[in-house]
Amino acid sequence: MKKRAVLCLMAALGLAALLADAEGVRQSVSEALSLCAGTVIPSQFLFLAATSLLVMLGVGEVLAPRLEFLMWPLFRVDGAGAAALLLGLVGGYPIGARTTAELYREGLLRTDEAERLLAFCNTANPAFLISVLGVGVFGSVRTGIWLWLIHILSALLTGILFRRGAVRRRGSRRRITARAVPFSQAVVQSVRRALDSILGICAFVVVFYVLARPLRGLPGLAGAAAVGFVELFSVIPQLTANRAGFVLASLLAGWGGVSVLCQTLAVLADSGLSTRNCIVGKAIQAGIAGGLALLAAGYVIG
């Protein structure tokens, strides 16, 4: 009861702070909606629809026998999990987690495999890393490609770390050899799911963009780190085009921000999967990505 009272008090204080700066909040919400309209929706909506369509049409079953020789030895995950890993690397947050949940619902992944996969399949897309960070912040496609390569390597290394203790249990997984869903129905359902997902993503971007607003006044790298910890898109104007900025950009991209974590939790809400590995995995990936960027910064930035 005491804990609930404290939470209610914090919520009331937050509401009071919003009302006290209503004009600033209005402006931040407007900026966040412009960000969603100009960047988030164009970069994510079609990917969300396409990944959902692929899963419904059976991409997991197609990849499972072909990539089993890689997925199980490296990550202790069935070959079907390659769909979530590959689509997450291409599509960005939170497509990897969303695809994992759909594969789990289809019976192509066991609970332990799906939860293990969640630790490293949820990644930033190459367009954000190369175009938005590389070109937009550092003025260099080459720098963006390095950020992307470090991001991929840090995700894969995180997956390898999470494979410990896994035991293979044969014969416990349901295999679907053919899809009963007609193509036209699959298209309609995938677009509807994509719409639901993009609305949730944009809602979290708006909320955390506003919450990160007071942090933008903090000076230097500390301010950029605080903003990026909360909301990844908001940190872009505060990053500096030097070695320190390169390391921080890599670390924050690996973490994804509290906003991305909430988007991930939202897409997993009705899956029945534990979200612990999502949070721990992103923290580990952030540390690895920051360390790799620190090693490479002298060569990349010069």
C-alpha cells in the first residue's frame, strides 16, 4: 500500500510538472509527432508489415532446417530463430522481438529458446546507424558502416554469452509444414498488426521524447548520455563528431533507450514470454558495443 501511495505521489508530481510547463510540453509533443511522421513511420511501418507477413507465410519453417547448423551451435536456438535475428538486424527495433513472439506463438520456438533469442535479436536497423548517426552526426557513410558492423558483432557476442546452460530436448517442438492462411488474408492481417504496432511505437516515442526534455539542458557527454539512455532519437543533436561521440553513439545504439525497451515490452505483452533477457541483453550489448567502439575509435575517427 505504501509503495502504491509513493507511485501515486510521483505520478501527481509529474502531472504538476507537465501543467507547469504546458507550452514547452506542447512544443515537445509537436516535435515528437514530427519525428514519428518524418522518420519512425517511414522507416518502420513497411518493415513491420513485411516481417509479420513473412512469419505468417512460413519463413520460420523455411529457415529452420537450413540454418540449424549455425543457430544451435552458436546461440542454442532452433534454426527458426534465424528469422527473428535476420529480420531484427534489417528492420530495427522492435521487429526482432516481435518476430520472436510470433514464432513462439506458432510453436516454432520453445519458451527457453524464445527468451534466449530476445536477449540479442532486438537491434537497430542499418538505415538509422548509417544514415542518421553516420551521415547525420559524423558526416560520414564510412563511420556509419563501422557503427553498424560493431552493432551486429555486439549483438552476436551477446547471443553467444546467453547460450550457457541450454539443453536440447528433441521431439518437444511442433513443426508446421504448410500454412493454412491464404495469402490475401495474411496480407490483411499483417498490415493490421503493423498498424497496431506502429501506433504503440509512436506513442512511446512521444512520451519519452517529452520525458527526456529536461535532460537536454545537461552539459556535454553527460547530458547526451542521459538523453540517449531514455530516448535514442532525442540524443542525435547532442552527439559530437569526435571519438567520444563515436563511442557514446555505439553504446547508446546498443542499449536502444528506455523508450525502445517499453516498445519491446508492449509487443511481448500477450506472448507469455519473460522480458528479463530483453533488459539484461540490451545492457550487455551496450557494454560490448561501447568497448568495441573504444577499440576502433582511433582508426575510424582518426
